[in-house]
Amino acid sequence: FRKKNLSTEELIQGILNGDIATLARAITLVESTNTEHFQKSNDIINQCLPHSGRSIRIGITGVPGVGKSTFIETFGSFLTALGKKVAVLAVDPSSTISKGSILGDKTRMQELVKDKNAYIRPSPTGHSMGGVARKTRETIILCEAAGFDTILVETVGVGQSETAVHGMVDFFLLLKLAGAGDELQGIKRGIMEMADAIVINKADGNNIERANLAKVEFTKALHLFPAKENGWTPKILSCSAIQKTGISEIWEVIKAYTDDKPGQEGIIAKRRTQNKFWLLQTIEDQLKQQFYENKNIKNQLDQMIKLVVDGKISPFNAAEKLLSLAKGT
Amino acid sequence: FRKKNLSTEELIQGILNGDIATLARAITLVESTNTEHFQKSNDIINQCLPHSGRSIRIGITGVPGVGKSTFIETFGSFLTALGKKVAVLAVDPSSTISKGSILGDKTRMQELVKDKNAYIRPSPTGHSMGGVARKTRETIILCEAAGFDTILVETVGVGQSETAVHGMVDFFLLLKLAGAGDELQGIKRGIMEMADAIVINKADGNNIERANLAKVEFTKALHLFPAKENGWTPKILSCSAIQKTGISEIWEVIKAYTDDKPGQEGIIAKRRTQNKFWLLQTIEDQLKQQFYENKNIKNQLDQMIKLVVDGKISPFNAAEKLLSLAKGT
């Protein structure tokens, strides 16, 4: 028996009671593109807000093949064994198209999916990148209100989604493999500088030596990167998610970051800045969306882009023309 | 005797004849915030467009104290001695406030300022960062139409202006000093990854050894950075702008970048992408400006930001409220 519609109050109460089934239904409501659900989900989020925030939010990124799923399985199980309640979310804009979300295949996390102190939620689909990011951020609020104290947000190695995830977490962890191929090809520009820790995965078997070498190299190169605004020096670690080695060391680093007095204050300040960022970001996303969905703009934009690309009209002149076209409706 | 008003046609003809006084007056018109000048400057730019583009556009950045002015003086004189016509422009958003443009003090480039094959123009003032960038980009068009074949765009070590300059040049050069202090403090995140060449300046006297050491370090660290989309591997060089050493080597690297067949095609493709970027960027800047200058928004924004920062209302909910407020006028 599944009750067809829960009221806003029932949903909120269920979340605050830590009921996973209700949490899941509320997240589905938040993710819905149905305009009727909009007010309801807004009410839920605003009422959950005072109960949110008491967690550590950790972003995890790395190119496909680096072993993200295995890492999250191992790391998540390690955390629940410590008594933590772990929510695993994903930001995967490609899932909109391919429907092949990185977390869709829960079979890749067989342990964690059975763990009653873990909740795994695939990336929302049917939204633009901005929409996916917004929905995930709102989902964090709901998970925290439901009592999850550790939020892992997984993302794929695509520049845009990394920036979004970096803007919603306290600590950003970059998984890498030893060996030049990965450094040269996989990681998009700027990602390495976002990382609070770089973890070299698959440091096992024949790979141990290479992983140690990579650790030394990265550590040496660290001073070439600009310092973080909060004074944190990114840490370089290695682990084997499969052999479950090096995992507690990673947790120690994150704890040092968050338990630290300046760290804690840093997190509060960071979250305030993030809140403001999301307000302005949403406004700007919506302004753009309204513009580009304008009928006149849709008719003229491609042609104007072509003129500009070919150097037939100045970009600024073309922009003026399009802007007055948008106002004309 | 100075003619008070030149017609659009006279200005264009003067530019195409390479008359510097006319070029300067046209740039002043482009920089003007007077709405009456707007149509005139648009006409001039669009008519200069077909005569523009035949140049190499070089962005130069580095923290204060790295010796940018001396470098541009030496590098610019080196280029005019080769028969080049060199325009030196600046993007300095701070000049709006302090009026202390990095190029305002032309006495710092005593040689170049007397050189008839060089034209030095300080950063436009009285504009937002977006405005400064736009005006500089339009000034490049006019300088090229006036026959300048080498455009140097100087910028200060501020993240936003670097990104803007990177978006308007073919080749981006980062000046650095040897020694850890600079690496740790000066350069904003992401800037190093934008560079097509990193030049360690002040490699003279007691500094030579340190500069060479820094060169080795940077070269080693290069493979830790993601590869450029066009396949170019950033080069690490050293020079002494004061002693005029290492300058021709820098020019050789830029020539290798531009004379190279894939390089040339890369520049054409890059400029097309840049044109499209500026069209969309201008549209988005204007949309934001219209929003934030709305009276209702001006009244409510600060209060809404405070609620969001304090976690009293969700950023997305606040954005909705502000967006409908903006529409209400």
C-alpha cells in the first residue's frame, strides 16, 4: 500500500523523523518539472532549512575509470561503521541525455545500497546543468533535515559540473590515478586548483610504487599552485578503494579540515558565500533562460551568431540588436 | 588648430590612413559613456571590422612588481626595430576608481612613447569591468584597421581582468619572478593554466641562478597541468627586461605559435570562438545590468541576500521572489 499523496506537513514530518521513504518522495517532488509541485517543494525546503546544515558536505570527482563508485562504496561503508549517516548524491548533467546516471547502476555499490545508514540517490534528470545543480543543492537540505550528517556528492570529470559541486560542498576531493596519461588528458583545467585533497586511487599491487612517485610529484608541485583563500594547504594522499587501504587517512584529513577551529569558521563563511552565490546564480540563470526562450531571439540568434563569428558585425552591436528584439515582444 | 567634430566618414578615413591623432579621437569616442556617441562609434567599428584582424594579439599579465612596464618597453622596442607597428593597450578595472591606470604614467615607457611605430593607450575609465573589457576589444579593432600588426594588451594580476584579456588575445604571456613568494601569493587561481608562455623576468645579476632553477621547476610541473585544447604546450622562458636579454627567444616562441600552420588555424578558430563569446557575454552582462538597476530590486536585494546568507530562506526561493518583483515594474 502506497499512499498516493502526502500533504506538505506529512512530508516535512516524515523527513524530520528520518523516514527514508518519505525523504525519497520529497526529493522526487523537488526534482519534478511539474509546475504544480513547485510551491509544495518550496514550502518543504524552507521548512527543512532550519534543520539543515549539521553535516559535512564532501564533493568527490575524478575521470571515468578512476574508481569513483568503488571509492564511495568503501569510503561510505567506512563512515557508517563509524556511526555516521551517509547520503550519496550525484551531479551528472549527461544523465539527462543518456539516462545512464553514474549512480543509476546501484549494483556498483552493493554494500552501501543495503546499509540502513546510507541513502543513495542518482542524479536528477530532465534538467539543464543549472537545474541539476539546483535540485542537488535542495536535496542536500532535505537529507540533512532527515539526519544525514555526511553528504557525499559525486560528479563526473566535466568542468561545469565540477564547478557546481565545488559551490555546494565544504570539502572537495579529487581522485586520480598514477601515471602521465591521466594528468595530461583527463582532468579539465582549473579542477586541480579546486581540490582540498588529491587522492591517488588504485595504489595496490604493481601500482604502489607508481602511486608513491605520483604523490611525491604532486606534493612538490603544490607550491606552484596559488594558496587557498582560507589558508588550507591541499593534501596529497593515496589509497586503494578495492583493498580498503588508506581510507582512514583520508577521513583524518577531512576531520582535520572540519574540526579545526579556523576550519569550522571557514566552513560557515564558505556556506554563507555559497548561499549568496546560489541566489545570484539562479537569478542570472533565469534571466538568460527567459531571454533565450524568447520567440524572436530563437528566430534570430543563430543567424546573428554566424554574422559575428564571420566578423561581419561587431559582437557588441549584434548584442544590442538582439536585446532590443527581446524587449519588442 | 583642432577641428571640433570629425564626421564618421572622416574618422574612418583617418584610421584607415593610419593617422594616429584620428585613431586616438575615435578611441575616445568608443570609450565615451555619452549615449549620443554610441551610434557613431558603432558605425566606425563596423566599418573598421573588414580591415581588422591582421595582427597578432598578445596578452601580458603578472603581479605588480614583476616589471610589466619595463618588459613592454623593451619588448615593444624590440618589435618596432623589427619593423612592426605596436599598439599597447591596458585592461585595468581598478583605474576606474583610483584613476591610477597602469599605463597612465607613460613616463614608465620613455622609449616606446617616443617611437612613431608605437601607440600607447591607457585603460578606459568610468566603466564596469565588463565595460572596460568591451571597450578594449573595440579599440583592438580600430588599432588593427589603422595598421598596427602587433597588439599588446597589458593587465594587472586580478582574476576577472585576466579572464577578459585571455578572451581577446591570441597568445597569453604570464610574467613571473623567481622565488616562492610570488608563486604562493601573487597569481590568482586559474591564471597559470591560461598561459601560453610563462616568462621569468629579472633573470639578471644574482637572480640568474634562481631564475634558472624556477625554469626547471616549472618545466617539470608542466605535465601536471591539463593540456591545451589546441595541443600547444606552454613554454617556460626567462628574460631580463632591464638588460634586454632573452627577448628575442620570447618572440621566437610567439612566432612558432602563430606561423605554425595548425597554430594559424588555431588562431582563426580561437577568434571565431571569442567573437561568439563576446556576443553572448554582452547579452548576459546587459540582462544582469538591467535587472540589478531595477528600482524594486535595488530596494530589496540587500535584505534578500541577508536572509539567504543567514539560511532563513532558500536561495532559489529568494531568486523567484526577486525575479517576479523585477517583472512587476
